[in-house]
Amino acid sequence: MRFTETTTLATPSGRDKKKLQDRKGTFPFSAKGIAASDITANQVGGLRERAVSVGKTGYISGGILANRLPPGASWYRTNLRAGTSGFHGQVITIDSRFTGWGSKASIKAPDPKDVADLAD
């Protein structure tokens, strides 16, 4: 399943609204649920983050963690499956008229030589 979303913050009255980020991505499903994900977020201010998850392991590149990566690494390994931009996400409502059911998507983990553990 592919998705797009825009996160907008609004005052309680709803009069003032401000775009926070937009995200797009893919969720391949297995018999047990979501098998993997590949999500790219573009935040206001120019921050871009990509989060890939395979099974229960997540990988984050860019975004607010970009300057914390050790030399030679471009990804963090973590248990966050949606990346830091996922904190602003919303429940996804699926339109039952969607016609792409059964389409295949293949998502692979980043090359291990490019990955650092978030705890390091």
C-alpha cells in the first residue's frame, strides 16, 4: 500500500493553520500485518528524513539525527519503525475504492556498512 499525508497544526479555533510536514511511503503486508515500510518525510525548514523498516528493525537517515551519525554512516539502526517524523503522523483511513490491492512492493534494509546503532 502506498500513502501520502500532510501534517498541519491548527489553533484550537481552527483559524490559524500551519503545515508541519508531508510524508509519503509504502507498506508491504504479510499475512501477519505490515511486513516492512519505506517512508520519506519532508519537514518545513528543509529537513528530509527517510525511514525504512524491515521486520522489527528500523533504519533512519537524515532529519534531526543526520548530524549525530558517526563518520562513514548514513543510517541509524533503531526500534523506531516510522522515524522521528512519525511522531506527527495520524491514523490512516483507507479508501475502500482503492484499486491497487495486491500490488507488490519490495523493501530492503540499508547496506550494513552504512548503518550505526542509535545507542552508540
